[in-house]
Amino acid sequence: MEMKIYTKTGDKGETSLIGGTRVPKYHDRIEAYGTVDELISYIGLIRDQKIDSNTINTLIEIQDRLMTCASILATDCENCKVKIPELYDSDIEFIEKEIDKMEKDLPPLSSFILPGGHSTVSYCHIARNVCRRAERNSIKVQNQFKHSEKVIQYLNRLSDYLFVLSRKLSTDLFAREIPWKPRI
């Protein structure tokens, strides 16, 4: 059976969560998983740059896990007939290991860094900011369902990964990191 892309069921400003619950399209849950979807697209933009294959493969893995996060945030049922993917501690540990690998070759930080220096680096910073927004939105809805704790942990760690990735790519692309020097 062919699936149509349009259903017309959202024409009056509502959509369905997985499980069938109808909510307005501005609902906090929709905002949470919609922001994760936005993040998936920004990570795709980073992946499309001229970067090393290990980073590309890591970003594909991250996009896959973010689809899992969006699925979890979009689910509103205890006994769904649809099997929902899960996040595991190993998913968070994967990101931590990638951060550790990148950090061992980077100079230590002594101040905040002004985003920029190369468009690829800037895409990492934009994705990091979208990731933080996705985390905040997920925290906002965490009391509504029990499965969001791992999503919040994953997004928190991912924003750290994206920051470290921006630094790694600054090095790889010979971009200058500009430290922030506050006027005090």
C-alpha cells in the first residue's frame, strides 16, 4: 500500500501523536519533537560539508538516534501497537567517546569562543544552539511522559559534542578560533 504524504487531517491546526491523541500543532510536545527534527536537518547540513568520513559516519549515527528521540517525544500511549525505538546508555556513551577522541587533539580552552571562522564551523554552532533549544523543549514536557529522561541526557551530551566538533573542524579547516575577551 502506497502512503500519501498529505492526509488533510491537520488542515484545522491539529495533529496526532503516536497513539492517536489529537493536539494543537503548537502543543509543547510538537514543539519538542519538531525542534529535534530541525536539529536532524542541521546535522545533515554539517554532514554535507567537506569533512572526514569518520565524522560523517558519526553524524549519520547521531541523526538516527535523533529520529529515535523524536519518536519517543511523539509517543502518547502505554501499549502502542507500533514498536517505538529506544535510547540506551550506550548511545550516550558513544557520544562521550567521540568527544574524548576529538578533545585529545585540541588545545585546552581558556575562554569562551566566538562562533565562526568557517561556514562549516558556524553550522556546528547553529546545530548546537538548536540542540539546546530541543533540550529545553524536552525538559518542558518531561512530566507528561516517562520516557523523556534519556532524550534529555542524549540532547545534553549532543550539544557538548557539537561544540567540540566545531573546535575539531576549526582545526581541520585551518579556521581561527577567536576567544571572547569581555570588556570589564
